[in-house]
Amino acid sequence: MNYTWQLTSLKRKDTSDLQNIVVQTYWKKTGTDENGNEGSFSGATPFDLSSADPTNFTSYEDLTEEMVLGWIQSVVVGDYERHVNEKIAEQIETIVSPVVSVTGGFPWQPEDEVTEGSSGPAAAVAPSAST
């Protein structure tokens, strides 16, 4: 499985010491299997305003997507990363092997009980109620 990450949006905030501190990120991780089938997971990762270090701060104008995605990827680890990857794999599985709904024409249903062009439980012809 090949994974790609994309930053979709973020929130920033000012303090008395620093401007445009990233406090919230929104992202999408996409997985592509060997046949080109894709699944994705969208997430949100907050960052604590109080953890901004004025001595080691990159100004908003100097940020890169790779830098911000690195922050996110350092948080999306362990069980959370497994969960994200499982959800992506489940989406791909529904593409590769979809669940097919069958709403009429069951093997045990005699053909004369199936109304042409209908489906579902109403497909069986109900006896007429004559008075």
C-alpha cells in the first residue's frame, strides 16, 4: 500500500509574543493499492498553544507543507496510525469486493411470485383483498 498525506486546512492564533501559531490542522491520508484502488481518512490534529517555544519558532511565512505534515505524522502513530490505515484498507476492500444488495428474485421464491420490474419485499404479489 502506498500512502500520501495532504494538509487540507489549519487554524492559527496570535499571542503577545508570537504571531500565527498553528493550533489546529486538518489533513487527509490516502492509500493506494497495487491496482490503483484508493481509500482515504480525514483527520484533525490540534497543537497546544502553550507548547510554542519563542526561541525555536518558525514563522508562519516560512512553514512548508512537509514541515506541518511532519508534526502531524509525529502524532499519528501506534494504535491511531493502525486505526487510520485499517479504515483506508476497509474503503479499498469495498471497492475490490463490494457488498451486493439483493432485494428480490431469491432462489427460494417461485418466479410467479415476482412482479416484473419490482424489487424488495414488495416484489411478491400479494393476494387480492376482494369484498
